[in-house]
Amino acid sequence: TGYPVVHGLSSVTVLHPEAMMADAEATAITVLGPRDGYDYAVRRDLAALLIDQQGDGWREQMTPRLAAMAD
């Protein structure tokens, strides 16, 4: 549409062996927003961290793939 996003998703980090794929997936997740973007990342089994604004604070969502890497 050419319009900016209207959700509170502020940061997306994707870990991937190929930097260009990590960048592309992070961009897609950002455009989709916090809910749909997280679901997309989980369906694609991506190692991702999403940070979005919730009122006066911040919420972090880590995909199961990234959580498994952190253990």
C-alpha cells in the first residue's frame, strides 16, 4: 500500500545461516505485525525474537526454535 505499519512491533531479530534470508524473514515478520508475524515465524520454524510496545512497556516473544537454541 505504501503506507507505514500501524502496529507496535519495534524490533525483529532472525537467526539464519544466510544473512540475506535472515534480513528477508525479519522484514516479512515486521510487515505482518506482532501476532501474524510470530505465527509466521513459528510455522516456518524460524529462530526469531520479536519486541513490541504494550502500553507503557515492552513485550518480548521468542519462537520455540530460538528458545531451544538458548537452552
